[in-house]
Amino acid sequence: MTATGTYTPKPGAAPLPRMIAAQALLETKMLLRNGEQLLLTVVIPTLLLVLFSTVDIVDTGAGEAVDFLTPGVLALAVMSTAFTGQAIATGFERRYGVLKRLASSPLPRWGLMTAKTLSVLVTEVLQVILLTVIAFALGWSPQGSPVAVLLLLVLGTAAFSGLGLLMAGTLKAEATLAAANLVFLLLLVGGGVIVPLDKFPSGAQDVLGLLPISALSDGLRDVLQHGAGMPWGDLGILAVWAVAGLAAAGRFFRWE
């Protein structure tokens, strides 16, 4: 007896959800294995949190330093992954022709970007867990609504992801590497992450307060340190950056 057709090949693409999940897993593994990426996403935020929480270097106002610093470092972690890390990795993938080849695969382009976004979210979850554990060990006592925190993190991720993809899809890889790291350093200093915005001149405060890193760090700080309700103003700023950045990335991103 023969079992005709039992081993008949069945060519064709895998189901779309499976392709996206496989690509997201690959993207996450590559990100976590990259030493430079780990420096940006894990080492620098952790060192900043521990150093400035234990050594009196910057005047963070009344209360424990860790209560002020933790929301800002969480915002920095989001920026380092969704913006800096993603911009650099995607920029070099574009330069080496990886994106061009992936774009010709059965996985649609929007599926590839979805997989990259899922990879960013997985990495951020790991970052938040690590930084939260360290902050609790340093005496952090958070307040506020977890829902507000989640909304801020999601909108912050969307805003920085759009800006990162816009940079990676329009600049050369070397320019992306330099620009992404420069923006990271500038926003670290002037985005309210470590140094409170009220330490800057009043005119500069108005401008800096409109930056996505400032909106994210201030919103998280209002909720987690001061127990405020839903920070609609900061959420609005992040939403504007998210829509503008993602729309511009979708319009101007070049795959070759």
C-alpha cells in the first residue's frame, strides 16, 4: 500500500503572523547580541541611575534622588532602543542591502516594520524590568496609575520609533550613526532626564519642554513621583511627535 500525497511538497509562504513573529524574534536576538546596542540600551541607563542616585552630583530638588531619576532613566531607555538603536541598526541594514532583499521576500514591508516594532517593545520590557528592580533596590517608591505610565511608554515608543526610522531611511549609514549618537547625548543633557528643566533659562525651558524626551520624562515623573492623574499635555506632545514621525518615515523612507 502506498500513501500517495502524504509527503507531497506544499510550496508557499508561511502564514503572515508566523513570518512576523519569526522576524521579530530574529530582530530581538540581533539587537541583544550587539555590544554597542547593549551599551546604549542597558549599560548607560543603569550606570546613570545608580551613579546619580547614590552620589550627590546634580540637585534633583526635594525628596529622594532616585524618585526623580527613575522616570527620566526609563524615558532614556525608551529613546535609546526605539530611536538611537533602531536608527543605527536599520541604517546599516539599508546600506548593506539587507532591507532591499527582505523587501523582496514574502514578508511585506509593513510586516517587516511591524516585526522591528515588536522587537523594540520586547527589548523595552526587559529594560523596564531591569531598571525597576534596580530602582527598588535603591529605595524607589513609585506612585500613580500604571495605565498612565503604559500610555506614556507606548506613545513615547511610537514617537521615537518614527523619528529613528525617518533618520535611518533618509540619511547614509555613517551619517545616521553620528547623528543618532549626537541626538542621544544632547537629549540626555537637555531633555530633563538627569538635569531638571527648571535649571535651564526660562526661554529654553519652553522649547525643551516640547521635545519628546522631555514630554516622556516629565509625564512619567508627574505620575510616578507626584502621583498625578493622566498627563494629557505630555501625552498630546508625544502623540503629535508619533503621528508626524511615523507619517514622515512612511513617506520618505528609502529601501535602497
